Amino acid sequence: MFGSFCGSSIWMKRVFLTGASSGIGLSIAKALAEHGHEVWGTSRDPRRLPQLPRFHPLRLDLCDPTSIESTFNSALAEAGHFDVLINNAGSGHFGPTETLPADEVSQEFQILVFGHLKLTQLALNAMHAHGNGLIINITSLAARLPVPFMAAYNAAKAAMAAFTMSIQLELPDRRVRIVDLQPA
């Protein structure tokens, strides 16, 4: 999916990417920048973000609704518009469900569901105003095939996958699209 997105268009895309400091997010940031796209990439610790051409590092705390709105809106003002939002930031609290602290479950949902949902709402409004856009929610195969000792992660990824499917059904036209990418 990202290979065809990166190389298929002669037009430079403006992308807002969460979780750009490591793992899948870092790989996505590098691939997009390499193909000439502008990337506004986020991390809780911006010192961990890569230094790449066309890469704009941003601090974002998905546990803080004020941070979500202000970071997205300031990046949007700088970019003019976003063609793509990629909700990728991750979190993981692992262990037996019977001993998993409720505050860790709550934090998992704040990052993986509520934080990304808030960004999705902000992006939907901006993309509808602009006339088009694509939102990619990176969930996990664990949304459909739960993994033992990862109950909070499994449930949060399933919730985000369900939100994504619901939003797909609600979109009035196909100029603004949303997809769920479920890597293993």
C-alpha cells in the first residue's frame, strides 16, 4: 500500500504521521520523505524523530487532548492542508489480564483509540473543507486475532478498527476516504 502511495503520484503529498520515531512509523516517514512527500511526524519525545529532508518534527502527546488539537492545528496552518493522516502511534501494556492495572488499560485506550479518534475528527473536518483526503489507521491483526497477555492492546486495536469501519460507512462521498491497515 505505501509503495504504491509513495511512487504512484507525481504530486507531492502533505502527510501528518503519528509515531514517527521508531518502528513502522519511522519506516513510513523515511519512505515518504525519500519519495518527495512532506511529512509532519510526531513523537512524545521529538529528540527521537529522524532528521530527514521534507520532514517536520512535532511533539505530540496523545494522552493530552489539548496537545492533540494544538499540534494538529499548528501543523495544518503550516502545511495549508493535509492530503493524508496516518494514525500509527503505538503503546503496549502486556501481562495477565487479571493483574493488569486499570490505569494502564485506560492509557492504552487514550493513545490507541481516543487520541487517534480526535486526530481523525480534526482531519476529517479539514479534508472535507479541502475537498479530499485519505486517513490510514494502522491497527493490528490482533484486532481480529487476539494475542494472549495483550488484552488491552487487542481491545484498543479492535475498537479503532471498528471506528474506522463505521466512519467508512458514514462518509458522504469518496473524495475523503479512511482505511484500516492491519499488519501482523
